[in-house]
Amino acid sequence: MSQDKSWTPKYYSLRVKKIVKSTAHAFKSQAKQALKNVSLQNALARTKSHFVDNRRIAVDALPAFESLRQRATDIKEHTLAHLDFYLEQFEKQVHASGGQVHWAETAQGACEQIVSICQGAHRVVKGKSMICEEIALNSALEQAGFEVIETDLGEYIIQLAKEPPSHIIAPAVHKSREEVADLFYQHHGERLSDIPDLVNKARQVLRDKFLSADVGITGANFLIAETGSTVIVTNEGNGDLTNTLPRVHIVVASIEKVVPSLKDASILLRLLARSATGQEMTSYTTFSTGARRSDDLDGPAAFHVVLVDNGRSEMLGNEFHDMLRCIRCGKSTAHAFKSQAKRALKNVSLQNALARTKDQQKVLDILKGELEFNSQQIRALSLSSLSDSDN
């Protein structure tokens, strides 16, 4: 894959802060602290009803679920076997719809390209994106002088708290209502306690940010090769405001998110919401295809897609290959969160699992910010003593 030459890193030489540090040495003490934290235990206990139980109900209501899972596996395996072809097809279709595609081999390369695209902007709004967590994009943008605002409610809460997300579906699942109320009082100067009041306050604050943003950045649940479209699924609608209102829309996606066709995407979408939140479909499923056309009522004037490798191409065909099939539904993470000590694990789990690799730092760089791994990998992390038997 050739590097896109439409940018040059002449404006900034970024030193992207690594967001993953080894904490294996502190695991026992962190686990003990987490187990004593009553507020944390109560918050995490809710994940069983919110995620695990709802998923089981949704799956039971769809008799064809297991056959759809197999079809999804076949789609992902076929795509990974022809990844270069489908990525190039996707790039061609994005160009045909008036957009631009940028290739990034590394996390720092991705950040440099995004910073370059944002030149001349001041305010950047973001939808929830684990690939942006992986490459430490917020840190890079802030170092370059941009104001960065997370617009997903959970992400906004942990941004105020200056913490990383604890779950890919519910980033602030470890926070109690009282803790959120304290954060809002600290940052907004108004003492609120009821959940509807807290949500309305966030809407008021974020509405002004949306209307005045110069750039909107989202991730992508899927990239569709045949149309050059990107797909996001949300329940708050913040993703639509992020990719519609600002003049520039930047999609940041890892290379394994591509699928061949709309039909393939529809199969994966039937699985995604059911496995993530127990819904048949999320409230919003949005397809974005290129920049605003002359007869469009809204949309960005400029559309960019940054495709991030960050070591994924090296995972093809080796012991980490199956990770590339993951659709980031959060199902396995939700099961793992039934353990009260899960929050204390942080990134220790992945590091222990990868300790046997020859180049573990390379793999950690690939996976930093990723909080999703399948149940087979969880078992490999020797977490059986911390997890329920149905994992």
C-alpha cells in the first residue's frame, strides 16, 4: 500500500504519548483496591443486566443468530484473504465520491496526517472511536493546539475526569451517578443529581460545540468497498452531528474494518447491535459517502478517510489473525466485567497474554486502547478465577 502524498509532516513533529504502560507488577494491589471500592463494584454489577442479560434475550429471539455468526466469520475471512484488493477498491470509490483516502502505517503517522488535515481549524468534535484511543489522537491534537471535545456522553464524562475508557460500549461504566454529578459541578458550576438533568446539561454544553466546530472526527464500524461508504452505529445521535455539521469530516478506521459490499455489511449489522447492547438495531445506523454534493441539504465540504495499519498487516496469518475478525461488539468485555476486579486489570491482561511473543512491544502498540478481546483470549489470560464459568 503506497503512502498518500497529499500531506507532508512539515507543520508539526509530534511525539505521541503512549497510553499503555505496563502495570503487571501492580496487579495484586490494584485488584485489592478495586475489590474494596464499593462504588466501583456497584457500577460494574450493572453491566450484567445492561449487557449480558440483554444480549442473551436478543440472541434467543433470533433463531438464525448462530448461522449469521458463521456467515459473518466467512465474510471476514474472505475479506482478510483479499484485504489489499478491497482496500484499494474502497479507496477508488471514496475518490469517486469526492473524498480523500490517507494511508497510515503507524499510530504517529496517522496522528500527523490528521493534524495536517486540521490545519486552520480551532475546534474539533469527536465521536466515540477506539482506533482514536489506540493512536492517542486526542493527545496529538491537543499538543498541536486544537480544542478537542468528545461528544459521546460516556466519552465526554471520562474526558472531564481525564481517564481512559473502561469499556468500548460504555466508556464510563465504572462511574457512579454521584461521581458524574461531581464532575459536572466541577466543570459546569451547577449542582445536579438526577440523571435526566445531567444528560440535559451535557446536551446544552455539547450543542454549542457542535455548531461551532470546524472539524468532526468519527471512527467507523465498517468500510464498504463497493460504495466507498463508512458506517457508524450510535444510540445518541452525536455521531450524525459530528459528521454532518462541521465543514470537514475525518473518518479514522483500521484496515480490517473493510467489507466487500452493502449486503455483507447488513449481515454484520444484524449481529453487532444484538451482541453489543441487546438491540435489534441501534437508534442510528449512518452511512457516509463522500463530501456534500450540490443538491445535498447538509454534510461536510471535505471528506477524509485515514486508514490505519499500525501493525495489523503483520497479524495476517499468524497466531493473532483471529483478532482481525473482531467487530468490536463488546460482548466478551461485558462478560469479563462481571468480575469486580476487571477495572483493576487495565491492560495487564493483554500484556501477560503477549509476553511469549518475540516482539511484544510491537504487538502492544497495535493493541493499545483496544479493550475488546474474545472469550477464547480471555481464557488464555488465565482469568478463570476472576470470571464466571460461562465466559
